[in-house]
Amino acid sequence: MDITGHINNIALARYYETARSRWFLKMAGDVNFFKSGFNTLVAEYTVRFLKEANYPEQITVATGIGRIGNSSFSCLQALFVNDTCVGLSDAVNADVKMTH
């Protein structure tokens, strides 16, 4: 955060990333999710900052699926401080074929 208590934009991106990872694990229902052969990487990532986020307010991230394509899907997120939406994120996850 900066000297006035605003949460840094990079820190906000970390909230989105953490929420996406936890969401993937919850949807899979298994801690072995990342070993299951489901391999994706973030191919494109956009964040829209709508309002300031201040420390030490309560932060909540809502996560869901947006567009589903042939080899990718979009993970849409909204970040809330208390009950106010302060940012939106769209992470396009592309399928990665791993070779061993």
C-alpha cells in the first residue's frame, strides 16, 4: 500500500490470482486438481480499476466462468471492498498440452 493507505494495483492483482486458484480447487473438489492433467495458463489478463481500495477494509472476490471456447475459457472476477465493487478482471485461460 502507499502512504495514504491505498492498496497497490499489483497487490490487487494478487487477490484475483489467489481467488482464481482457490476457485479452481473448489470446483475440482480435490486437492490433486493441479496433478489431474488439467493444464492451463493465463494467456491474456485484463483488469479494470473502478475505485480505490484502502487498507484495512474487508476485500471479497467473486469468481465465475465467462466465455468458453474450444481450447480456452474466460475467468471473470469482481473485487469488492465491503459492498462496493472496486475492480473487474478477465483472465483468459488457454489449454496447455504438456509433453513428458
